[in-house]
Amino acid sequence: MAVSIVTKNIYIVRHCKALGQSSESKLSEQGFKQAQYLPEFFSNIKVDRIISSPFLRAIQSAKPISKNKKIQIEIDNRLSERVLSIANLPDWFEKLKATFDDVKLKYEGGESSQEAMNRIAEVMDSVLTSEPENTIIVTHGNLMSLLLMKYNKEFGFECWKNLSNPDVFLLSNISNTKNNISIERIWKENV
């Protein structure tokens, strides 16, 4: 009896350039152009499923791919951007860096890196155990970087700083094993 080996390909997409950070922030003019390029980027890639953050900028980034591939976007609240704190943090950049060094560090009303990582890892786990083999997940930079850090401990704050809008990483695994994930940045900035 032959054993079938299944490769799961999960494309983690950071949303295109946006006009702000709120959940209702729209894509910028450049962001809309980038979103129109995404279907071309994925044109030779088989896609079975598209899952997006409920934030408007993520949905607007996913829509052109959805339309092109004729696949409905699934909204998953666990893909929402991480809240660092409900307090105004003028030094948010340094505070964010500290949360990469200490994943349990938590600010007022915010979420620790570990909590956010667990949240997006739940989405990954459900994708890894689902039927579709090729899934696009559209999310946000901080959450994306924490997922990448889960599978590659060297992916830290400096890597987060170097992400682009949009950005695309391919996470692949063979035979649905959660511990054997390969990561490759596949985005080539054109727009």
C-alpha cells in the first residue's frame, strides 16, 4: 500500500499599504494598486482557500485575489492585528521591540507576543488539519512576524522592521506535521 504524502502550502500575506492603523483604515491609493497586482502574483499558484483578518485593509487586500480565483474570503477574528496597549505609548517602537525580546511582556490592555502568537498559531493549526492544500492567510505585520518567529526563532524585531506592505511568505509542510514547517519569503516588490 502506497502512502500518500500531502504538502500543505500556506501563503501568509501582509496587507497592502493602508491609510492608518484602526480596524476601519482603508488601503491607500498605492495600496489599492498593490492589491490589484496580487492576483497576478498568485496567477500560477493553486489556491483552495482564502482567510482574512476582519480589518478593512486586509479584506481590501484579499478581494482582488478572491475575485480572480473565484474563492470566497473567510473572515477569522484571530487574524486581527495585535493590540500592543490601550494606553498612548509615545515610545511604542521601543515597547514593541521589548515584546520580541520578552514574549510574555504585556502592556496595559494589550496582548503579549506569546498570546498573539498563540492566536495565529491556532489558525495555522486549523489550516494544517483541514482538507485544502493551498491556503492564503491575509493578516498584519506584527501578527505575521510572530507566526514566523514561532517557526524560526531567529525571526525577530529586525525582521519585522524589514517587512514590506504587502509581503508574502510561503510556509510549507509535508504530511500535516506541525513541527516540520519550512519558511520562504516569496514576495518580490514591484508596485
